[in-house]
Amino acid sequence: MMNETENVFFSDTNEIYEKMKYVKATGKFNYFLKRINESYEKLFRTVMDNTKANLIYSNIVNSGTMNIAFILIFFIGGREVVKGNLSIGTLTIISSYYQMVNSSVIQVLSYVKGFETARGANLRIPEILNLENEKVGDIS
């Protein structure tokens, strides 16, 4: 849904850029402005809904995974402590190392996601920078 809404928005934006000469010549700014505003509002709502869902999902997954792993570590480790195969200090060290590894993995995944977003934006930047400057009032 997110990609589809983005595609519609950018398609509408590109269409306006392509028809800029027509828009300037006929003065149909309001029609195209209304169209781009409607498209942007849909995109904004979709982005906000997607962001909410991602935050909820990532919090559930991250905290849920972490809680399940801690339960397993303490259950199995506690059983081994009771049997005498593991000391309490070793169990504490194991849980501390798990926390460090888990937070590092989450951080790396966050960086990868940010990198992909930046890479996508970076691919569009040269196209925007290569657009010709327009003179105010020029319809050609």
C-alpha cells in the first residue's frame, strides 16, 4: 500500500512537471494544485499509518523476542544452576552478553534500514539537480 501510494504521488508530480508549459500557458494552476494536494494527503496518511504500524510491530518484535530469550536463558540457566552445572555468576554473565549482542543486532539492522532509505534518496538527487532553472514568467 505504501509503495503504491508513493508511486501515485510521484507519478502525479512528474506529470505536472512534464505539463508545466501547458499549465503556465493555460493558467490551470488550481486544477493541478488540487490534484497534487489530494495525492499528497493520501501519501501523508499512508506514511503516518505505516509509521504507526512499524513502530508497534518493531516494539512487539524487539521486546517480545528479548523477553522470550530472557525467559529461556533464565529457565535453562536456572535449571543448570539448581543442578550445580552452572554458577549464578555465569548465568548473570550469559544474560549480560545476550543483552549486548541483542542491542548491537538491533542497532545494525536500524543502520541498514537507514542506509537503504538514504541510498534510494541519493539515486533521485542527481535527477533533481540536473533540472533546468526556470525564469519567472517564462512559459517556454
